Amino acid sequence: MKVAVLGIGLIGGSVGHALAERAGAEVVGWDPVASAAGDALATGAVGAVTASVAEAVGGASAVFVATPVAVLPGVAAEALDAADDDCVVTDVGSTKRTIVERLDDERFIGGHPLAGAATAGVRHARADLFEGATWYLTPTARTRGTLYERLHRLLSQIGARPAAIDAATHDRLLATVSHLPHVLANVLVDQAVQGLGSERLPATGPSFRDITRVAGSNTAIWRDIYLANADALVSAIDDAMERLGAFRALLDAADGDAIAAWNDRARGDRRRLLEGDLAGGEVTELRVSVPNRPGVVAEVALALGHGGVNIHDMALYPAPDRSSGYIVLWVGGDGRDAEALLAPLDLPVARG
Amino acid sequence: MKVAVLGIGLIGGSVGHALAERAGAEVVGWDPVASAAGDALATGAVGAVTASVAEAVGGASAVFVATPVAVLPGVAAEALDAADDDCVVTDVGSTKRTIVERLDDERFIGGHPLAGAATAGVRHARADLFEGATWYLTPTARTRGTLYERLHRLLSQIGARPAAIDAATHDRLLATVSHLPHVLANVLVDQAVQGLGSERLPATGPSFRDITRVAGSNTAIWRDIYLANADALVSAIDDAMERLGAFRALLDAADGDAIAAWNDRARGDRRRLLEGDLAGGEVTELRVSVPNRPGVVAEVALALGHGGVNIHDMALYPAPDRSSGYIVLWVGGDGRDAEALLAPLDLPVARG
């Protein structure tokens, strides 16, 4: 089976690696930047490169369009023009309504893998990038069933978990759990810098560091995401402002009971969200106080690793002098195994 | 020198340990909960406990009030009534205007150490908790200079960095960098759960996990912080809503250039904030892709630790199947040392 990859960066390159290794596909690549196509060939992400979209697509059974969002609809339309009748064309863009509406073709299925935004470029591409990752697909009433089935099977073969979703719901959902958090991170940084005037900021705590970690993410990518999903993001912003306003009213009324109930609900809801999010059942948060001793993070990780406890998430909160602090760990199960494994290290552990 | 600690939890207990060890103080404790006083005595956080505030305070040169915020002003007032004329009384509450206005006494100085909110209880108390930590002090025009000087010296002796700040500025600053981030975390969780109806959440990305990490923090503590700092927090919320509105207008206008500039500014500002925040100069972010291999976090931490590279901050982003992902590290210097130390592990490293 011939598969074409148009746009060969981290995602496109990983699709290429994975389909060749795991589905035995013959992968042909094209990139709007000729040197990028050369890099992709050199790293083995694709087996061959072509000088045009039409050459890459001709005779292919499936086409993955993974260019930057701004040129994506044009490349996908060109691919549909050149593709055989029995060829499924999909994309990997972060928003879905615009492209799905524009490419009203029974061979096109919008797609969005939730994977790999951190390190860009084909040199970071790898066959297992999509292992276990949700890969949204947005079929419409026009979508040809045999092509949907083919795409679904290819994605399963490379380890992803295809999930069908309405394009509008997809965009609304991503606006809430991804795009709005990025906006809020930028807003908080802006507020801290602009709003405090000449006052020197204190050694800021983990809450500020965590909440602003994604501030100023790759501008070329995020400008396009914001613009492509503008209306869903505006709705999410309006929703957030309404909720902020409701909490503001509780503050104005000094309603301690309602504030407590609101806070308790958030704690329970977040736990449910993250436990539902991470496959494999219960996850427990542990807080390990670590003294001023080199290598203690490694000791903790090794102790848990040797005992077979999986660390799902970890954050290190150094004291302001950076030589002590605590480690927050999310581990599988109820945390008792982890506590027992950490006991020999004689570090205070709190289970939350 | 006799020092009294009123309210002996994590903070009060650590003050006790530190003043005894590092300042040679005779530390006497009192706690509103009798059993807590007993625990404090048993762990050595204080050298003696008393049955009343007056007994603890009598003859003391300094008094630290570290009870829960709700009872703090009352206990501090009682301490001032019982304290000698040559005795400084301070507190450790997270907001400062209310108590500073209420306790209009030349012996009272409001205080707030930025340390140790993660694990509660005297059993986690330790002498080095305040090492390198900013410890805000809010003297007023009435404050007696000799008592301020004494408190400043005691805090320096236990390793803290005392910083004088106007109480109103303190509360505004904390509203922005701590209280508002907690509110936004709750709002986002609420929005994700309530706003999406029956739609199942996807494997959420690191941005959502990071920004909601502090959602639903200890209700008893945070309800009181929100209430005590209500007006500054309302202002911070209004400010955030104004900035959200401004970004919303950019989206409405599809102003890509302004969105790009706004995002670029956030990236630069956050870097400046965090570099200013962490003592010791330049800090560089590294992203290490980690494959499906047990112990890899420990290997990374050990490789850097053996090479003398300090990890200031770390976050683990697992792939949805939890068996691979990437590690974000903030390390000292320009990151080249760290890259060289990680080279033998043959993991893709991106410097950003």
C-alpha cells in the first residue's frame, strides 16, 4: 500500500516511520520546503520524496496532510484533485470545522492526533509517537464508509486510538482544554508584568509557574490555532468570564460556605477528569518532601521504578534556594505501594 | 532569648526548629488544639508548651503567630495584650492588610514567608524550610525600629530573606501571582466538567494538567485566603477579565499580527519573570524525549546530578499510554552542559 505524507515535520515524519514499520506501507513524502523533504528522506521518515503534491499522491491509498495550518486547506484540496477515487485524504490540524466545511469531498476525513506538540521537526519523529494517543476523526454524512474504515485501521496499526467526533464539538472541546489554557497563561504573564509596575516579583510559587508554563508557545503555530478556532475560543472565553464573574460575586458577598463548596467541587472534579483521562484506573497524588541532598530526585524515581510503580506525572517544587523542596508524584493505585517503596529513603511523604 | 510560637503546624513548627537550632532560642509553644501542642513537643519543634497564650508569651522577646488565618487576628491581639513592652509580635498569614490595620501596635509587624504550603502538619516541620525563602514583612509608620531590626535578624538567622513591603502592595501582588492562578484553575476544571455536558474528555494535554494542578487546594486554607484578600482578588479578576476581553477583540478582528505580537511578548515576559525569580542567573529549558524504558527519569536526573547540573524545575509529560513522553527540565546556565551530560543516554533533547 502506498501512502503519501504531505508536510514532513514531527507529526508527518512520525506517521511515515510508523506506517512503514507497522503497516508495511510504502511511504512517499512531499514538503512545501524542499530542504525539509531532503531531511525527511535522510532520516528515513519517508522512503521517497517527490517534487509535487500530484506525484506524491498518485496511486496512493491514503494521504496524510501535515503541513502548517495556514497552508493546510490548500494542500489538502490539491491532494484531493490529484488523488485516485479510492484514496482517503486526511489532515492533522488542531481545528476541524473550517477544513471540513471547505473540503466537502467524500474522500476527505478531518483528523487530529493528540500527540507530540513539544518538540518540532522531523529529527524528533519516531514510530511510537502515537502509541495510545487519541486520534480524533471528524467524518461527515458524506464520508465514504470504506475509506473511513481504512483510515481507522491504519491509525490503529500505528498504535493510535481513533475516536470519531463531530467537528464542531471537537473545536469546542479543544478550545476549553487546550486553547483557553494557553490564552490564560499569556494573560497571567501579561498581568504580572504590566499590572505590578515597578514592584519586584517575589520568588513565585509553583501555582504561577505551572499555570504559565505554556505562555508564549510557538507563535507561528498558536496564532493560526487561535485564528482557526476563533469563534469556539471566543465562546470559551465568554464562559470563563462568566464563571470568573460568578466567583467574584461570591467574594463580594463574602460567602465563605459557597466558596468552600466551589473549591471542594473543583478538587473532586479535577481528580475525576484526570483519572478518566489516564487509562488504567486509580491514580494517587503523593507529595514527597526532599531535603538538601544531591540526586534525591533520581533516588525517588529509581525506588519507585525498581518496585514497579509507574510515575504518571511528576513536578518538582524547589525551595527558593533551589536546594530543597518537594516532589509531587502521580502514581498508579492508592499510593500505598509507593509509600512503602519510599520508606527506606526516610523522606516525609503525604498522600493526597 | 525566649521566643513564643502560637499555632504549631508546618510553619510554626519549622520556625521553632530553626530558631532553636540556628539562633539558640528557647522556644515555647502554644496551640489552640491541645493535642497539636503535644505533637509539637514530641517532635521537638518546641522545647516546652503552655496552656495559655499569656504563659507562652510572658518574658518572650519575639512571638510568631502561625495559627489558621481565621483565628489569627484574635490570637495575635491576645499576644500583644500579654507581651512585654520589648517584644516583637509577628504573624505568617497569607494576606496582610486586614491584620495590619486591626493590630495598630508599634510592636506588631505583619509577616508572610513564601514557603511550605504543600504538606501540612508539624511532622513535616524542619529547620531548613525557610532557607533562601522570601519572607515579607509589612512595617508601618508606627513600627518600632529596634523591634523590626530584631525580627529581621532572627529571620536572617534561620536562612530567610526578609523583604519589606507595603501591606496593600503585598496583597495585590499575591492576588496576581498566587490567588488568581488558584481561582483560574478552579474555573477551568468547572468549565471542562460543566461546559462539555456528556462529551467525554480526551486524554488532556499538559497545558490543562499544569494549569489546573492547584485546583481545589485545601479548602479550609483557601476559603480564608480568598475572603481575607477579597478586594485585591476582585481587582485581579477584573484585570484578568479586561485582558481576556482585549484578546477576545483581537480574535473577533482576526488580527493575526497583534495576536502574534501578544504571544511573543508573553514568551519573553515569562522568561524574564522566571529568570528574575530564580536566584543565580540564567536558566534554560530543555525538553528531553523519553522512550518506553523504565527508570529513564532517574537516569536523566542522575546524569545531570553527577555532572553538577542543578535541576531547578522539572515536569514529566507522559504520552497517553503513560509509557513514553518527554521531560521538561529547567537547568542552570545555557543548557549546553546539560546537553553534553545527556548525550550518552541517546535521547533527543531540544533547547528552548
